[in-house]
Amino acid sequence: MEKLFAPWRMEYILKADEASCIFCELPREDRDEENLLLLRGRACFVLMNRFPYNPGHLMVAPYRHLEALSALSEDESGEMMSLLARMERLLSEVMNPHGFNIGINIGRIAGAGFGHLHAHIVPRWSGDTNFMPVIGDVKVVSEALRETYRKLRERL
């Protein structure tokens, strides 16, 4: 089994401010483009990750501050899965990835930086890992966040 290490993420995880929750705060603001809030649903929304693993790294979260899948209502659960499928289609059309990582981290010990439940969808391309994180302690993201946001919003 091959292992993919992302040691630069630990600094972000350890510094996450528990007093504030971006998944609660950002949807309350009327600054979707500035906040990279891509899509608002009835019960859930889609947000671009400011610390992406790859270009197009999105997160889907319920508006309610919940910490477990079991706490989701049927509407929230259904819309969350529907939005993940819709974002998979959108990212496929706009960015043409070779695959996806889709996942949910629940609890700090599992890598969740926030206590607010959210799902990640990360586009993947053949060869999208390189030596830079190991040698230079740096992750190369090949497209600016605002450019990715623009492309995805245009297609929505």
C-alpha cells in the first residue's frame, strides 16, 4: 500500500480556532464571492477550501452546527449527498480530473479542523503529487482560488 503524507496540514489542524466556526459564520455574511461560498442550498451549502489539497477542493456542509452524521436530518443528509454528486459533475465538466477523493473527518483525532460536520470533495489528476512538499515543505496548487471559483460559478 502506498501512503500519501501531507505534513503541512498539521499546522493548520493544530491552529484551528475552536471559538469561531467558518461554516457557521460565512453563510451568515452577504459576501459569497469574497468568502468563496459557491452555492447555497436549502439545508446545506458548498464552500471552496482556502487551504486546498488540489485546485477545485470543495466542502459541503449543513447550515446547522452539527458534529456527527447521525445528527443530520433526512433533508440535510439528502441535500448533502445531492450537492456532493452535483459538485462531482461540475468539477468533472470544468476541471476534467481523473478521479476524486470524497470524505468526511469526524472529530479532531480524525483530522477534523472544525467541530462543524462537512464533506470534502477533492479532484485528483494522475501525477498530481510531486516532490515539493517533501523537499521544500510547500504544496504547489496550480490555479488561483479566485480563478477556480470563477470557472465553477460560471458553469453553475
